[in-house]
Amino acid sequence: MDDDGLYTPEVGEWAELKYRLISYYAEMFSTAMKRKWDSRAYIDLFAGAGRGRMRGTSRVLATSATLALAVPDPFDRYVFCDIDPNCIDVLRQRVEAEHGETRTVDYLVGDSNELANEILERMRDQRRHGRLLSFCVVDPYKMANLKFSTIEELSSLYADFLVLIPSYMDAHRNERVYAAPQNSTVAEFLGDPDWRSKWTASGGEFGAFIVDQFGLAMKRLGFIYNGLGEEVPVYLPSKNRKLYHLAFYSKNKLGMKFWADARKGSDDQLGLFE
């Protein structure tokens, strides 16, 4: 994208692959569900500023919020959250410049873990228009940014979730720190205070363990999870080093089919997979 002169945070070189997959699924979701539901909502818990500058270059990328706003069949409502008021202010300016008043958008400033009730209130308002289906993107930088209790609260919505799990860029790298008895980060991220005994018995890599345990936690909420393998591992391209996993969760088999199609489409176009 062109540089519009507004605040544009830096993003890593792997970000283009992540945003491409989010865009691919959002477009498929919004179009396919347009006539099957009365109303569709897009929720982004870590929305950012709408654009990102690739680190070490002059390239400007559209990020998840901007891409979701640009789908051919727009969502009926958008909810953008970010803890940085500057990001939300700039995102608002960009939305108004690019879409005017053609989108219904709520902007929420604060820790996403403290905004679940407010998000649900906006969705209750949207449900006045009939049956509501939501797509929620959860893109934390590290495990400490997300508590599973937030996902639990939002799961009262009929929604699909696309979650970035910082499996290697955070969990695997800091295993010793998180395994310390006084550290509660993993317990809050997985919603499981007994995770250490399961980790001791697992015998695998810590990053993969975190991905699997998050999936099992989602399964307990009624989401489809068939074990490791359906997540997308994302790598640092220049070093072929695994960074994180993009994991999709739906309570409907059709949602899982869309996810498989999105994975294949992104793979064909940008070589997203190993």
C-alpha cells in the first residue's frame, strides 16, 4: 500500500503470509454466509493500526482489520480492539478515509481480556437484526497478551475463531521461564492450572504441546479439534525458523471445510507451508 503518512507500526517479514490467510478466510466466510445468516460480524481483539511497515523495508502492508473491511461482501458489523489508543485513533482515520460511512464499526480501547463484556454487548445489539454469525481474529504477540477466559466468554457467541498461538517465538523460546512454579502465564493462556503435569508426561516439544493443549481447551468448549495437523505453522522465511501457528476453531463442519480451502488457496499462491 502507499504510505499515507499516518502511524504505521513495524511488522516482521512473515506477516504478509499471516495476513494473506486471514484475508482469504474472511472473504470466503463473509460471502458464503451472506444469505445463510441475517447478520455477520467481524471481531479483531488485537486490531492494530490497519497497516504495517515490513521491518527493514519501505513496504507497507494492509493488516487484518483493513483486509476484513475490504472484502467484496462486507460484514454487517466490525469490532476493533487494541490496547494502544494511538493504533485505534489511526485505524479510525484510515477506515473513514477509505470507506466513509459505508461500514458499521465499533472501536474499543483497552486490554482485550477486559473488553469481552463490552464486545458481547455490541453483539447483543447486532442480534436485533436477526441471527448473528461472527468471525473472531485473535492475534496476540505473546501468551501473556491473551487469557483463555476471554475466549470462554466470547464463545457464547456463535463464532469461528482464528487464533495466532505464539508457539515458538514465545512459548518454546521461554519454556524455562514459564515452567517456573510461580509463573501463571501458561495457566491463564490455556485456562488450565494443571498444565505442568500434562507437560511432564508429554515428552514432546513445548511449542507443539501448547498448540495441542489450546486445541483441547477449545474442544471442551464445543469446537471441533482433531489433534495437531490442521494448524498452519508460520516460519521466518529468511531462516526457515518456526515462529507460531495459526489455529482455526469452529463448531460447524462447514467452517472446517472453509479453513481447509483457505489453507490450500494460500498455499498455492504464497507457499505458506513448510
